[in-house]
Amino acid sequence: MYRFIKLSCALVVAALAFVQCTKDLDEVYVGESQSASAAKIINSSRSAVLGTLLVEFEEGAALAFESGTRSAGVTRSNIEPLNDVLLDIDAISIERVFPVDVRNEEATRRAGLHCWYIVHFDKNISLDKVAKALAEIGEIKTIEFDRQIATLNHPCREGGEQAPLQSGDTRLSSPMFNDPLAGNQWDFHNEGKLYNDKGVAGMDINVREAWKYTTGDPSIIVAVIDQGVDYTHEDLKANMWVNVAERDGQPGVDDDKNGYVDDIHGYNFVDDGPISWDKDVVAEKDVQGNVSYGDIGHGTHIAGTIAAVNNNGIGICGIAGGDKSEGNGVKIMSTQIFSGRSPKNATSSVVAKAFKYAADNGAVLSNNSWGSPPSPDQNDAWFKDVKSLEYKAICEYFKSSRDENLTGGVAIFAAGNNGDFLEKNGFEQVDYPGAYTDFVSVTSFGIDGDKASYSNFGGGANIAAPGGNIMRGGTTAQILSTMTPNLYVDEKGVIRDSKYDWEQGTSMACPHVTGVAALGLAYAKKIGKKLTADEFISKLLVSVNDQDSYLSEKYRGKMGTGRIDAFKFLMNIEGITCIPVTRGARCIIDVNKYMGDGNTNIKLLKLNISSADMKSLGMSSEPQYLESNAFSVRCKNTGSAIVTVEMIAGGNTQGTANSVGGKVFTKKFALVVRDNFASNGGWL
Amino acid sequence: MKLTKIFLAILAIFAISCVSESGTTEVPNGGGSTDTTKWEEEGSIVGVWELIKLNGSTKAKPRIYMSLNEDGSFDLYQQADKIYWVYYSGRFSFENNLLKGSYSDGVEWSSEYTVSFATEPTRIRLVSNKEKSIYTAVDEIPQWIVDEARQPEVETTISATRSVAVERFL
């Protein structure tokens, strides 16, 4: 508890610092007319990486610069004013942010990402001065300080002894797989029997039902954008993504010419080298008593929830971990953006590179258990304007990622662990980037279904998943998953020495949704279904069970649409649900009844039907929206038509550029009008 | 001569429009598409069928598999107003191209259906109260659907779609 409070304080400081940073930018420029050159600098230098700047060149200028560097060395270009500045700042290097990937260079150029460069120079020279000098150069379009844009959603750990792991699934009925520790995974299957009677049956992701249809697909790659994943772990290695060209190629050589060397299971973008998971493993406390952590097995824990190998007689189960037949689990790509306590953790350039790498190397789903603590200054317009490089990489480039069955990358984020702080300050919002309208933000509940105390909630929250809550049920009421053994030492000197361990946080809730998304994509492949990213996310957000009934009243309607249900997602992938309507009668349609378990937290907006279909069905007026969150229709003719329902997930109002709110999405139904229906629901 | 050609053209068009629905070309349905399938009155109703078109649409329809068995029993698997599959069974009769039946819980089918047949591929068309459904013959109902289909829920409250005129649509 003490450590949790300390961590919360550290996060408060970070949040205030972040807010303060935004205000500093205003203070610098308010009161003076903002020159065109000054407008190129899009963020503040506070806490930015020293001796580093990100620069976007105009399209034509970038091309000239590239030809210059080939012959004249890295610190010279064809742009003389630039050369003067580089000389003044003792430039060490200037190179593309995104190394050339020969397979994807054309796409990179179409996205304009080839115009972004990173300049390294003497760390003792003021960042602001260098930025201003570069801003005077006409060929430069944008300047961004390389700042940390996010922190890890650190698990809210309780110190002390680790809880013993209980082998055998003897406490649960009808185990599906032979993984000995699966009985500890209440998040997958909760019979309500455990954990000091705090457990509520059904508070899980209903994955056992889903596994009857599919357990994964090896062609699906999930990018874990996080600390490095221990790809040697006994219960992960069979489901790690393998870059075959690099594995079978020469060490030290970029065998596949994707711009990275020896990237066999992913890449470490912080240290620009091999994936690691064992740096700065001893927690440190500063003079103010704030604790900072290095590598804590965060990425490894997340990877296990998504795709630990099923039915291998070892460890735990993974949502999309396959069933050991022909290695059919989804594959984990480790795209590392955190490394120990590096000052380059999750900077703009590191995050941008990770997302681009994921897209270029086949990942169409990404798990992101990190974010920046919420503050009133944050909204979609702010995210888009200020964070230009990462916006382009995530919202444009990764979003264009393609899979045979899913067109468009899907980025899933943790909501954040500042819940207690937010509540005390009357501010309800989730972390960015997760709060951004295009992304899915995941809140957390415990074994009893209630909101975990640490979980962010409110504006931007889209869906809920198990993340554990030690306050309700003790240590084993957290989430059990794979862990890097022997490498984490907390501030009390306790060594976490296990290949499996419990953690809690929205960091742990997030991979449940990512794992379900991967399972759903596997099912889409199985049945030959093709979806756009918007369709996929829409189906995901309605594949839920009632949450509000289990929440304390103050959290109702603020955790997203409901609790993720893997089985329902597969069924929603399968097809369109019909809404039956009796001809001639005024029918009231409660759309909620056709989604989830009938108690989704969804606000209806509109029921869209084409004018041609309205005519065909003999509708003299459009569907009428009712106060009771339903629609009213009257059809004079029999027939059927596809209708589209617009809804809001996560709140009663739609998010805008300037205010964080719910995500608007659509779902199709088949409106079927008949003279009568069998009284038992039978079709004939 | 010109007038004669026009007259003959009009006669030809009129002749096509007047062709009886049974046994020859189908008239365009409400969905706007023109189906040129040749539907016959003769054929076998026994078999396993999958719904492929409802009122001319291949998309605005539920998922339906039904097995009409030799002994007069039927098995129906539907994914209609639920996201999961539901199983029904019962008995049917087929006489003078009229298909009707009742469920094992005693509930009568909502309609009687006039049936016609087509080949290459083998299909049946069920028509009732202006609703047209086309089913194609399949080898079997997918086993995973058979394994996972649920029993119908017993509704004790007013259903999701309530009409003012009737209490329950089911």
C-alpha cells in the first residue's frame, strides 16, 4: 500500500510536470506575435532528451538532403544554412528517424515519413537555441523535441512475499488444457469459488466458450509495444514471432534489409539493439522518497496473457495461445520502447519507430500498456497537433497496416492507473494516447467485477477487462502470467524469483482485450470473414457483458461499454444479427437487447436506413429515436434490409477534438419485417 | 414495315411479362435484382438446406440451416436475433407443394410456405406472405454449429422488439 501511494505520488508529479510543460510553451510564445519559424516548433523542451532534435523537412528539401549526405558525410547536406547550424552545434549525426526498409520504402515515402530526421549534437548546447536556429531554415517544416510521451502503466504492486502458485486445475470444472497453473487464472474462467469468497462467478472473459471455435492462428502477429519480452521463456518461446531471414542470416547483418540488424523476435528501439529485459532491475528511491523502477518483466507478463502456449503441460494459458497442434497460437513481436530507466524510454522517436516497425513487419494488432497521465489540457486536437511524429506513425502509418482479413491496424491501450488521484480531484479521463478517438482504451476490474481502485475511468474509456485488484481478494486476486525470473528486486529488497507471477493494473487488463482481438481475427480467418478496422473495433466494443450492475454507483457508465466477452466477439465476427419487426405495427426496437448480454452500456444515436429500403419496407418516416434509448419504426411491407445503428461507447456524449468523450461506432443489423413470427422465436 | 416491327417488339415484351411465375422465368423481386432461375414444381424437399437469400438479399438475412428428414422430422439451426446459434426441432408436412410444420414444443410455424425447386445447384424457394427465401442444398450442417447451438430461451418478459399491436413478436 505504501509503495502504491508512493508510486501514485510519482505519477502525480509527472502529471503536473506534463501539464506544466504545456503551459511553458504558451508562456514562451504568448504576448509576442508568433513568427512563422517559431510556429514550426511544436512542443516544449522541458524533460526532452538532451542533444537530440527531431526535424521534418519539406518534401523537396528532404530529397536534396539525402543525396548530399551520401557523398559529403553525415554532418553536411545540400542546404548551406543547415550546414552552418550543424557546424555551430557540433553535430554528431543527422539521419532518418526511420531507417530504410527496402520492402516498404514506397509506403514510407507516401506517408511522408522519409522527411523526418533525428539530429544528435553536443548535449551541453541549449535545446531551445538549436531549435530556434533550425526553425529559421526554410527547408525545415517541423521541429519536435524528443520527449518522453508516456510512462509505463506500472503495476500497482504490494510488497512482501510472493503468493504460492497452485498447480492443478482441481478447483475448476472441466479444464480444457493441461497447463498446470491455469486454475489460478480467474480472469479466464471465474467460478466464484476462490479468493476469500470475493470472487463472483462469470467475472472473466468467457474464453473457454470461444476456444471451442478457435484458439489462435500463427499468421497473426501481435506487437507488444512495451518493455522487452523474454523470448526464451519456456511458456512463450513457441509463440514468439520469428523473423526467419534474420534468424537464418548472418549475425550483425541486416539480412532482410528492413533497416534493423538481428531483429529476430522484434527490436529494442530505446537502445537501438537487441531486445533486453534485465536492465536496472533494482528499484531505486530518490531523496523525496519517490521510487523508480527499471525492467520489471512488464512486457513478458503482458505477452503471456495474450499468447502463452496452451496445452503444453507447462505454466499458464494464453488467450490466443493455440492448442499446441502445429504451433497454432498467434505470434508475439517484441517492439521494445522501455529499457531499464533509460532517459529515452518512450520518447516520440522511439514510439514512432516501434509502430512503424510493427506495421512494416506484419503486425496488425498492437498492445500498449502505457500512456501519459490525464490532465485537463489533453484532448484529440492537442494529441494531433503537439505530437506530430508519433501521430503520423500511429494514427496514419500503423493504421494503414494490412492483413488479409483485417484492413487497418488496431491499437489497444491501457486506460491508466491514476484512478485514486483522478477521483480525489474530480477529473475523470483515461490516459492518452488511449483516449484518442481511433484507439481502444481498456479499464480494469477485479474478481468481483467492480472497478479496480487504481483504474482510470470516464472520458475516453471504451471497454473493461480483468486487471486484478489486490484490495478485493488478496495477492492471488491479481493476474497471473509469465514473468522474467530472478530479475526484479523491489525497494524492500524482495527478489521476484519466479517464471510466473501476479500483477495488477490496467496494464494487465489491456492484453485481455488484445488477446480477444487476436482470437477474433483468428476466427475471421477460419470462416473467411474480411473486416475493416472500424468494423472490427465496432464488433469488439459490443461483445460485452453487463458491467454497471457490479460497479459502485459512482463508476456506472464510466468504464466503457461493458466487460469483454471472447465468445460473443467470435459470434459477432460470424454474422449480422437480425432485428425482427412485425408488419403494420409500430415496433419499439431496444437495440441493446441484440448486443452483448443485453446490458451493454451503449448510448444510441441513430438508426440509418437507405431511402430505397425505406420505400421497399413501406416506411413513411424515418426511425424515431426514443428517450428510453430505443427506436420506433413502422413498416407497411414485408421484406428485409440492412440498417446501421450509430452508437457511443464510453459515455453519453461523443468525444470531439476539444473534449474527451465516447467513441462513436456503428453496427449493422438485418431488419426483417414479417407478418408474424413463431411465438417461440423459431425462424420458420 | 416500321410500325410492324414496333408492334412485334411490343408483343414480344408483353409476352415475356405475362409468363406464369411457376415453371419459367421469375419476375424481378423487391430487392431490384432479376433472378433468372428456372423454378419447377417437382422436386424433393428432403435434405439439408442453407438459407442464401431472403427477399432478394444475400446479406439482410439470418443464418439458417435446416434438415428436412425423410421421416417428417426437421432440425433447424438459426442465428437470427441472437449472436449465438439456437436449435429447434419438430415435424413438418409437405403436400401439393405446401410446406408447413410445428415445433417440438407445440408451437406452429409462423407461416405455410409454397415450395418450388431448382437445379444446378440444387435449391428450394419458400414463398409466404410475399416473403421469398431461397435455400441451397448442402452436404451437412457444420458440426461445430450442431455442437454449440443452444436451446431456445424462454422469454418471460416483453421481448426486445415490442409492437404496440401485439405483446410479443416471438
